[in-house]
Amino acid sequence: MTRSDREPGEGNKAPVSGDLAASTGGDSAHTRVVRNQAPHHQSVAKATLWVCGLGPDDGPAPCLLDGKPMDLTTRPPRAIEGFPGAGAAPAAVLLPARQGNPSPWVLIVKPGASVHVNGLPVLAGIRVASHRDEIRVEHQAPLYFSTETPATVEAFPGGPRPVHCPRCKLAIGAGAPAVRCPNCGVWHHQLEDRPCYTYAGGCAACGAPTALDGGYQWVPEAP
Ligand SMILES: [Zn+2]
Ligand SMILES: [Zn+2]
């Protein structure tokens, strides 16, 4: 049973146990999809948090999120190891859900804390962060969440099944210099004699611009 199967008006109810069973393993199609995910798709969840109020001009500065939970109450936000117990938890933490590809980032707000996303309070204490969300924690300068990450050349992590470059159609060897498109997550070769990622102005899979270290397509305006 999916959300869309429900009658109108049912959507606000908490899921009953039958729904939970269906979404966590009762559905064979769903389990098959999860099992088929290659490990490189489970690589570190990345995103960017734009932080205001740090420099002399107070303009937004990018802070790369690399899979670690972030305490949003400090400036700059600080990575925390693991998730602290409820009593010690910071008022607002941003962490990757570690499910799905790309993995969504989730904002967890402690009861009673004043945290607003796009001007609205986070009432349920949890919210999936969306591209361009403005996050305000208490009276601090705003943060902006972005799903973008700058494209960089990395050693291809490899996996159990061959992964083919969408530009040249050849397999990408484990450890080979490669670029993961920040927009669609598809890997391309980026060797000196086979610079598939930068070969054209657009990603071979999704067409997004392929400038290396070319910065961000979206930069929040200073508040
Ligand atoms: Zn290639
Ligand atoms: Zn792409």
C-alpha cells in the first residue's frame, strides 16, 4: 500500500503497523531494489550548507557536508561523531538519512527549540531538507541547505558490478580518476587521455554544466 492508495484525508494519520511492514520489507519489489544498489551508490552523502555571519562581510560561505551529522547551533556548524543521546543532543542537527540515492538530509530539532525552515517552525521535530531551504536556528544568522556539491576528481571507488562511463561507454576501473556528476550522481572518466567528464560542456547523463571546481550554480543571496 502506498501513500497514493490512501483515501483523501487519511494522509495526516501516523502510519499503522501494516504500512510500516509494507515499506520496510513486506514489499518484494522494494527489497529487490535495495539489494541491487551498488556500494558506490552508498558512498558518503554529500551536500552543501551555506553559512552566514562568519566573515567580515557576513555573506553566505559554503560548508561542505560529507556524511557526518552537523550541529547547527554553532558557527560554523560543527561535525559531530555519531548521534548524541536525547539529553545531550544539540537543539538542531542535520544528518544524512542513509537511505535512498542520493541520501536525503534530515533536520532533527529538539523539543522546545526555536528552529524555522523558510520562515515556518519545524513542528514535528523532524524535516527532510530541500534544496534552497533557509534554516534559522534561534536568533543566529541563517543557514541555507543546497544539494549541490562542487565537482572534483576522485579515485573511482568501484563496486561488485562494472560501471560504465556514459560518455565513452567503457567501464571505469576501480581507483581510476573519475568525476561524479554533482547533479545526477553518475560517474565519468577523468583521466589525462580520457577526460570524459570535461570533454563537453554538459554531463553525458543529465546535461548539467561540467566545469571542474567551477563552483555552484546556486548561491544564496545575503539576507
Ligand atoms: Zn569515459
Ligand atoms: Zn549528470
